Amino acid sequence: MILLSMQQFDPTATNPNEANEWFYGLWIWLAILLPMALAIVLAAAKRTQKAELPHVTDMTWKLDVLEAELPVLVHAYHKWSIGDRVIEAQVEKLAANQQERLTAFWLDIESNPDAVGTYPTLGEKCVALFVKEKLVWQAQGVHDAETILREIEPFLPAPSGVAADEGTDKIE
């Protein structure tokens, strides 16, 4: 369309309306494209500024996951998977709200074949809970933070300041 508008420009035009068509056509395209470009740049900046969970690797698997004092929630993901991006937000929310009760890590499936090889059920869109060297809970697919918390609650220590039988089901 811009090319079409530029072809309509005739520097020898005697009618002022003909000369203005190209000028206004260009401004209309700029008014459409600039906000879109700005939105893309701002979204990319926001994505790089968000607090990320630490990554666990083949080299740190034993120390970070198997020998951890608190239960460890691991989100196994592929960099290219859209479903994994959805789960990221839920795991981050859960980790932020339950940081005194569990530790959370990301596990890049493609970069860490040894950790995935030890637990072959860890796959795309997988969230797993490890307690004292054991895989005690695992879910495939997309789940919200409240559902994950409700399912892993029996494996977590009681929250500080709350009696053991009260528990917490709500993610804020």
C-alpha cells in the first residue's frame, strides 16, 4: 500500500489535492505501524525485565534438587514451546507466594539430557515436585497456580505461623 501511495505521487501535479494524497497516505501508514512497533519493543523489554526462576542444569541437579532441604518444584520446558510459556507464569506465581515452603527451578529439556534421562517422564509442559531425592508428584499439561498448590499441598511443610492442619489453598 505504501508503494501504491508512492506511485500516485506526481511532482508535476497541478492540483494540490493530488500532491497531498501521497503525503497523507504516508502519515496514515506511520500512524498504524509506529504504535505496533512500539508495542513489540515494550513487550520484549518487559519479558527481559521479569524476575526469572533459577535454572537447574545437569551439573547442579544433585545439589539443587536431590539434596535440597525444601521440596523442589521443577518446570521442565522447551524454549520453543508456547504451552511452556503459559506454565512459566503459573510456576513463577506459585514460587513467589510459597517461597518459604518450596524452591522452584526451570529445567531446559534440550540442554540437560542427563537430568531428563534419569526421570524419563519429565517432558514438555511438565511440572514435578521432588522431596528428599524422590519424585513425589508430577503433572503434564497446563495448570493454574492454585490447582498445582492444591495438588502438592500434602508434600509441603506447614507454612510458618499456621497450624499444620490449616494449610493454604489460595494464591494471591
